[in-house]
Amino acid sequence: MSGRLETEIRRLHAFLDAWLSGRMPADERVFQTDFADRLSERFLMIQPGGSRSGKTETIVAIRNGYGKSPKFRIAIHKVQDVAPAGQPEILVAFYEEHQTGALNSGWDNIRLSTVLFEEDRDGRLLWRHLQETWASGSQP
């Protein structure tokens, strides 16, 4: 299962990297398919500073962030499947998110992230809950 989770984590962050830096066209159909449709209706994100946003707020913020950080880059490291053994219905992973050129959250930072996924009827992974915490010494 961990390969599947890692693939989804890397795929979504590759989209965010390209979208927020403006290195891809601002295509609404691509935005919907590659980002908005990947979030569960019950999606909740908790930012490293403690602010919360649901699906609608997150979609609006990312859509409005198009091209605002031209030097923005994300690198994903140390992805781990942290679900309990023998419980394939629990889809949870931990990873490090290294950001550079982030205008909103400090130029360079590292986030320790835990994501809970759910599967839709087609078996596609949807982001249900994302908790990010500043890595020690990384808080802007």
C-alpha cells in the first residue's frame, strides 16, 4: 500500500509546485482534476501555525495562488506508511515536505506532515485530513 500512498503524495505536490510557481498553464479543467477532485468532501487541513481550512477554503486559496511564487519548489522526502499492520482500510502516511521560494510561509521551510486518505467508490485515493507541523528549526 505504501507505494500507492507515496505516488499520490508526490503527484499532488508536483501539481502544487507547478501551479503555485506558474510553471503550468492556468487551466481550470486541470486544476479541478489534478487538485480539487483529489480532496474529500470532508477534507480538513491544519497548517503548521495552527490555522484550519476545509475543502472549499483550500481550493480557493490554491486557485488564487496561481503563479504568485515563481521560485516555489516542493521536494517530498521520507514517505512512510504509518497505518496499523493488518488494517488495510486505514490509509495514513507521514512525510517531510521541503519548500523553497514560498512567499506565504517563509522562503525556505520544512514541514512534517501526516495525511489520512479515504478511497472513493472507484478505489481512487482522496485526501481526507492533512496535519502539518514545522520541523525543528524550520519555523519562519
